[in-house]
Amino acid sequence: MSENMYFQPEHRPRLNPTYVFRWEKSQDTFVLLYPEGIVKLSASASEILKRCTGESTVADIVAELKDLFVDAADIERSIHRFLEVSHVKGWIGN
Amino acid sequence: MSKAGSAISLDGQGKPMWLLLELTYRCPLKCVWCNNPLDFEKYDKQELSTEEWKRVLHEGRELGALQLGFSGGEPLLRDDLEELVEEAERLGYYTNLITSGVGLTPERLQALKKAGLKQIQISLQSANRSLTNELCGARAHDLKVKVARLIKAEGFPMVLNVPICRQNIDQAEEILALAEDIGVDYLEFANIQYYNWALLNREELLPTREQIEHAEAAVAAARERLGKRMIIYFVVPDYYASRPKACMNGWGTIHLTIAPDGAALPCQEVRVIEGLEFPTVREHSLDWLWNDSPLFKKFRGDEWMQEPCRTCAEKEKDFGGCRCQAFLLTGDAANTDPACAKSPHHYVIEMAVNKARQKHHEPRPLVRRQRGAVTTAFME
């Protein structure tokens, strides 16, 4: 992986405890709730955040999502990009 | 009223994702920019009961509300606050308490934590004792700082909200340092929006452009230094932007406010617009109020727009700005918000800005929010 990436394959990303991540029936999506904020998440983003428990490694997450989204091209890069953005936003840490 | 985090546009698919409960207009403070109505005391005897608020919570969740704010006035003046937080948590809301901090004892903090409260927003008016006390009309500074530290010690995420005006804006560095020392998670430099009490005092409160630029530079430097340790919001006041704010993310799109008397409002200030009816949850279901009441339909979408909004390429971006500001400053709530440089009424904003710049400004006493401070007979 690129050296300037925050997450390496062996890292175990974890949701920042300030954030609440859960399914919201009325919006038919997973949402991220934080002080005065709401983020509605796409299906793939939700699958990634679901696994940011501090237990799965980035490599585990990539492997599991490859099974889930078999048709998605270049999913590994998308996952890394999402993790980096989520980290910058403060949603997840290592 | 724009809040931290609400700056980005959000598609709620027609659901009121943001529910704000103004539990009471009563408050121990007398802030000179209070956004409660000038005749707030009129509502004292009309506050909803615990059971009525619980019904609002229930119906709000059915409608798809997610974020919940307990506000006021000072919501801690309601001794059923803990009970309402508990009910809201049970229903699946993300609960935010928006408070002055006055009355937040260690016992109540623990009870709120136990009830499941997620987050606390506390206001602080400046970085020093005498100015804070002057602006909020009470000896509250030391107490607020103490309470802010208690909130962090109790493990709550915390927003520190500093209403920004001419009197405190030059303290940006000191405020940043104090917030950092307290361990604030989110610091919001909330440039005052000029409605109700703030509008009465606008001439004394509006900062100059130079002051705003200085404060913005201080914020930029702090962001650089602090990274993610403290998120800092600084929204340029609409008087100094050439486009209006996307007020409430559009009328009746995601925000629903319930006033102390149960009136369902598209925003907290909307009762300043004359000629509208404000039905309450006592007579109607929340579903009807949100989806079908004439009030919520009045400025929903863009059918109501006049020129220059009607044909403007940016109307999807700012929704024509704020209806209350359009009414207060131009006399017609369907006009373009005069904060927009394209508005034919933009001169009223420019005049206010020019006045703020005048060097030999003769200061007038600030009008404090209190009973009987102003006569509202002319509003009847």
C-alpha cells in the first residue's frame, strides 16, 4: 500500500465512539449520527463501516467485500479511499 | 438558524430528519441576541405537558425524525427533561441537549447520562468574565466554564457554541485557547443571525468586515494546529456574504421545530412573519402539520418564488435564503432574501454593514431579553 495512506492492511479500523452507526428504517439506509449531524450511507459504505469494529483488519474487510460485491471493479482501491476519507472526517480511527 | 453540521445539504426524502423541541422560552439569562420571540412571556402558561411532549416524540419518530434537539429558552428549567430524554432514547433518536449550562448540576448530568443523552451543546459568550456577564445579563461566566468541564468529565461529546458579535469577535484567539483547555470536541463560532432580540440590537452587535477577517484567520491557524482534536465551525455571517444562507436547508424539507406551546414551525423564528397561522400539536397530528398544513406548504419547493429567485441558476442551492429575513427587511416573505447581492433590496444589508464600519459610532445601550423590555403592542 502507499506509504502516505493512514491505514495499512494489518490495521484494525474502529468507529469513533462519538458516532452512532445504525440502520434507519424510515430512510432505508444505514446512517451515521453525531452531534447535530446525520450522514446517510451508501450500501458499500455501510458494509465497510459495519466492519470497523476494531476487530477486523483492513485486509479482512477487503476480502469480505470482494465476496459481497463480486461485480465491482477495483473495489480494493475504493475501500481504501473510503477508509482514508472516513478517517479525515473523524469517523474512524486505528 | 443554521447549526453545526447542517451546512451541507441533505436529502431527507421529505421527512423531518431534524426535530427541535423548544421545551420552554423561560431562561435565567437575558442574552442581547436571544432568538426567542420578543413576547416570549406570553407562552409561559401554554407549555406542553410531559405527556404531550412524549406524544410529539412518538409521532416525530413515526415521521422519520432522527436528530433531536432539546432547546429553549433553558430546557433544564423543565424538571421532566430526563424523562423526555429517556423516552427519546427508547424511540431511537440521537439526543442533543442545547443549554446555557445554568442548572446543569453534577446530579442532573449523571441523570441525563443515565437516561442516554448523547451530546451536549453549551453556550459561552466570551473568553472573559466581565464580557460574558454583560452580554448575558447574569453572573454566569465562571459557572459556564465549570459546567463545560463537568460535561467533559462525564464523558459527553460537547459542542461549545459562541455567539459572535462585535463585542467578542476580537477574542477569537482567547476563545480558541479556552475551548482547547476545556477539551471541547466541536467549537462553533456562531455569527449572530439578526432576528428578534438580535435584530433590536443589530446596530450595536454587527461586527465589521475587518473583524470577521481577523477572526477567520485565527480560526484557520487553529485548525492547522489542532487537526482533528477540535472541529471548528465558522460560518461567515450572511450580511457579509454575497449569497444568502440555505436557510433550514429549504422550508419544510428536513427541519421541524416544536415551540413551547406546541406550534409546529419550519424554523424557530418564523412567528415573526405576519399573516401566517401557527397550528399546534394540541389540535393536529404531527403528520398533518408537517405534510399538509398551509404553513409548511407555504414556501415548500419553489412555486412561491418571485424574481430574481424564480429564474436564478442558484435557487436549488440556497432556496432563496431566509423567509423570515425577507419579511423583516423587505416586508414580503416571498421576496429574495436581501442578503443576496442580486436582491433589489440588498441595499438594506449594505446600509447596516456601512453603519457597522463607522468610526465615530455612538454606542447605545443593548436591550436585554427580559419581560416587558419592549412593547409588542404594534405587532397585534
